[in-house]
Amino acid sequence: MSAGRPARTGNAGRDGPNAAGGGTAATAGGGHLAGARLWLGRYAALIRAGWLVDVQYRAAIAIWLVLGIAQPVFTLAIWWVVAGEGDVEGFGRADFARYFFAVMLVNQATNAWDVWYIDRWIREGELNFRLARPIDPLHEAIADNLAYKGKTVTLFVLVWAAIAAFWPAVRLPLDPTRLALAVAALVLGAAIRFLTSYANGLLAFWTTRATAIAELHWGLSLFLAGRIAPLSLLPPAVAAVAGVLWFPYMIAFPAEVLTGDVATADALLRGFGWQLFWLAAWTVVYLLVWTRGLRKYGAVGG
Amino acid sequence: MAQWAARARRLLAVLRAFWAVNLAEELQYRANFVASLLGTLFWLGMAVLTAAVFFRQTEALGGWSFWEVVALLGVFNAVAGFVDALLRPNIGRIVEQVREGTMDLVLSKPVDPQFHVSFRRVVVWRASDIVLGLALTAFALTRLGRIPSIGEVAAFAIAFAAALAIVYALWLGLMSLAFWFVAVENLEVLFDAVYEAARFPVGAYPGALRFVFVYLIPIAWITTAPTAVLVGRGAWTVAATAAGVALLGLALTRLFWKAALKRYTSAGG
């Protein structure tokens, strides 16, 4: 269904031989410093390539942004009416507004379309020239994310600020500690969601239904990641199950750190702890799927 | 009159030819049917659970009870099935056809181009969405203890057909924009974004949005109106108005499509 679509389609022009960039500098001296400079150069080139491709798809990106906010906006509108002048288990209208604005921002920042790309790379053989490059395709995907989200998240923050100027309900206190914590939670959440999507895409080595699995994952995240309601409004059993899975640490947790709903040292520690755990777990999954998948890919196509 | 009948017969014959080939292709991929069925069941379950989350906190959404909203979700799913079976694989390809110039092939056929771009193929498996969606609606009606009269069923049939026509008009209108904005390859996503709003009766939205969904973007006529007829919230007035909106939508998009087609400069242009 609609909500699980890729963030953008089309990736033409990314296939030039120079996109990986910086690869030839590998022989320029040893040491950590040279290594760091090499990677900075590589990432700069990859991000620039991603940026330039995106510029050609400005209108398409605007449409993806509209899709990204549609479901949270409509959900907020319904909760707004349900809350009325009172509140729902402690959530008043303004609380819902802040929560869903935060969810929209976090969703944008953690958005993961990678499964759609990897699936196509594998099925249509676009992975081949990526394997021939002196750099793991993972880095191209990460750079793509940085290029795209740098723009869209900035835009989102500006729009939020503009709306907040007129609508007090969505104003947040600008507490530096809270913002720093929110950024940290956001980065970890984005990393987890990226790895789930990337590893899911690699399932295309074995099945033609990798993207269908991604849609199921997205559907479950409606509840488990807090996209339909704050987790505290779900049945306690569902919230408890969600709490030990990776879902809420991709969206609900960063959003609630941002709104200040998660503020006690205890809750913060627990949240960040789970984030680190799932980040490690999904890294392991990614490594397993990648090494095994490549072996199978080589066996079939080689 | 006889001329019209002959034309309609000809279009039907063309349609049969289109879909016979198509069906033969699709039937080779029967695993898709199982996958489609499972997907439908999954999303129906998700939709009902979503409604349940709201109904933990409230007795009614826009005055509608839980099972009334579930009946609406069935209609939502059925219309989504129609979109996936017929609109996405046809009208959804207009952008690509304009960009790549393959619209030439459509225009060179001795068939009305709008008919050709609209009904060339059918993804038959998505009929599972239509059947199971309407089955969910029927189940919700039994939970409401409501057996619609023959008249109400007839009114529903009209309102539902009107809903499909309105969705068709929205798609054709939206995708006709491709003739102006050739580079925008994901125009159809705008429909997906707006259609999300059809998961709830329009009465559940704040006043401003309600106005938009009734008068500007006719979301209210897609799911709220047909369901309202079935659950006894106005029968013939709703159905008749829906039919009027549908006819107006079809006529306007026909004009818009013709204007758009004039801009087409062919593969070399």
C-alpha cells in the first residue's frame, strides 16, 4: 500500500564511472589521518553525486514529502477532534499536535527507501558495477541518505518553525540539552531504520518479495513505532511487545525525546540502551545477509 | 441511438480482446494470487486495529460507531483494490508514456485514446481487495444488526459506482498533468497521499478539512457516501448527489484530458 513506497524512484545518472570518487587516493601515504582524509573525500564525492541527482528530481521529492506527511496529518486531525476540549489519558490537543509534528520530522529524518533500491540493484544487475568499485555499496547508500535528508530535514524544520510562529500548540521549548539528546536519538533511530531497510533489500538475493516484506514491516510500524498514536495510548500488552522490539526506537522514542515526553534519566537511559542494542543486532543481521547473499549471487550469476 | 449502441458494442469487444490477452498472462503467475490475498488480509487487519486504537478512547468518530467505521474501511479497501487492479496499471503509466513517446502507439490505434489508456490491462489478482473489502463491510453490517433493504442496496450500488467514477476522474485528471510536467514521475503518489484521508468518515475531521473533502477534493464521496447509504444515514439523496458529483467529475476530466492531449508533441517533439 501507499505508505510503504520508496522515498524516490529513479536513480539515473548515478551510474557514471566517477560517482565513487576518491578511490585513487588510496596509495597516498599511510596512517589514520590519511585514512580519515580518504574517507572524507569519498563521502564528499558520494554526497555530491547524490545531491546532483536529487536536484533533477525536485518536484518528485516534493511529492514524496507530501506523501510522508499525509498519514500523520490526518491521524493528528482525528485525534484533535477526539481530544476535543479535554484530554485522552493525559494527551490534550496541543500534546497530540506536538507529538505528530515530531513524528513527521523523525519519520522524514529516519525515512528508509533503501530496500527498493537494493532490490532493484540485485534483480536488474545494477549491483555488478557497484561490486567492481573499490568501495562497499553500503557507503553509497549512506551518502545518498545524508544528501537527501540534509535537504528535506532542513526544509521540514524551517516549515515547522514558520507554523509555530502562528500556532502555539506546536511550539517546543528550545532547551539545548533536550535538543542534543533528541538529535542523538534521531541519528541512532535513522541508523537502525536504515539497516533494517538495507538488510531487507538484500533478501532480494533469495526472494522476489523483498519489497513486500518491507511493506509488512511498515504496516506493523503503524502501531509498534507509534505512528498511529503515542505508545502509551495503545493496549498495554501491545506497548510492552513494542518496547522490546526495534520499532519504537526508530520513530516514537526520538519523537518523544524531542517533545519532552521522555525526559527522566531512567527513561532516557533505557531508550538509548535499546537503541544501541538494536543497532548492534541489525548490524550483525546486515553483515550475515550481505556475506551469505554475495556468495549465493556469485554462484548464480558468476 | 443505434449508432451509440454499435459504439458501445465495439468498445466492449475491444475490452474483451484487451483483457483476454492480459488474463492469459496473469494466470501464469498464480503465486501472485496467494501473495495478494495474504497482503489484503494483513492490511484489512491493520485497518481494523487502527480504528480500534481510536475507539479505545472514544465512543464515536464523527458520530459513527466502531462497526460503522469498519464498514467504511471495507469500502476503502474495495476502492483501493479497484485502483490497483485497473487505474494504477493503466492511467498510472501515462507519465511514462508521455516521457518516452510511446503515447504515439496509443494515438495511432483506431480506439478512443482515453479508453485505451484507461482500460488496456487489468491486474486481476487485486480483485481480492474488492471482494474481501466488501465482505468486511457485510460482516460489519451483521455486527450492527442491520440488514439493508433492497432499495438501500441499490442506492449503495449507485453510490459505490459513483465512488469508482470519482476515483477514476481524480486519477485521469491528476495524470493528465503529465503532459505539462513531464519530469514528475511520481504524480500518482499525490493520490495515495490524499486517499489516506478516506480511512475515516469525513465527519471525524475538523471543520476546515471536512469542507475540503466534500467540496474541493471529493474524498467524502469515495468512502463516506457509499457507507452512509448502507448504514442508514440517508439513502437516495446521498446516492443521487454522489452520482451527480461523479458525472460532473467525469465530464470535467474528459475536457481536461482533451486539452492535455493537445499538448502532446509525440516522440520526436
